[in-house]
Amino acid sequence: MARPKSDDKRSAILAAATKVFAERGLGAAPTATISKEAGIAEGTLFTYFKTKDELVNALYREIKLELADVLMAEFPRHKDVRKRLRHIWDAYVNWGVANPNQRKVMAQLGVSDLLTVETKAAGLAPFAEVQATADEAIAQNLFKDFPQAFIAASMQALAETTMSFMAANSATADKYRNLGFKLFWNGITAE
């Protein structure tokens, strides 16, 4: 009879993978190093994740769920679009500064070909209200006539810059969080 899997071991593997991927990159991080960091035997890792690709996909989903929890906590559903986007912005950049390893791994995963179509869809699912907010802004003609993917990519790039400045200047982090949102909002809105 096989032993039941432990949530603690699974969590330790995912935490170790986050640390090792952030330090070495996805391609240069052997499972042996991840196992050692997690304090388990390499064979144990493969009890939880059959392949490294499966581990990568599970890690992506895990980080996306964590991020969704942060972004959607106290989401101001009944406020105007600007307030909702400001909430998302603040929560996202605060999360990124507080979780630099997860941020690095998500950047790597975003350009990786290791994620399955199912994993990408699962990663987007918790952000339905964010998408609905963007759709509402477009329907209200709040945004300039830019492709939605361009707006999202611009937000991501500006958020990364903002997080870098916030992390490097903790005493004035609020200033950079506010400046970043102001640049984003003024850049996309037709007002």
C-alpha cells in the first residue's frame, strides 16, 4: 500500500522549485537541486510530480492562485473602473515586491514553452473579474483605441519597473506605486 501524499511535502517542493528557478532559471535547475532544497530524496519529488514539466505547470498554477487571492481580496466590485484597476495595481505591485522569487519565476514562465494550454487556461480563470473590468472600460470608451493585449503588456512592463523602484527605494515605495499607476492610467485612458 502506497503512503498517502503529504500537503507539506508538496508545498516544500513547490517552495524549493520557486527558489531554485528564481536563482538558476527554468532550464538550469536540476530536479536534484530542487529535491535537496526541499529536504527530500529526488525520488520523492517524482512521487508528487511525474516530470519536471509537470512540476513547472503545477508551480505556475500555484503562483497564479496565490496572486489571484491577493488581487481579489477586498476587490471593490461595485466601484468605478479606475478604483478597481487601482486596487489591482496596488495589490499586484505590493505582491511583487514582497515575493521577488515568485515574480522572477512568473516572468520566466511567461515566456516559456513548458506550460500546457490547460495550465494557461487554469491560470487565467481566477482573474475573470479583472478581465470583466477591462471589458467594461472598453465598453465605456474609457481606454484609448489600443488592443487589449497591448494594454495588458504595457501594464505588466510598467508594473515591473514600479516594483523594481519600490524594492530599491523602500522609504519612498508609496511614491513609486502612485507614480506607476498614474503613468499607466494616463497612458491608457482617453480622458
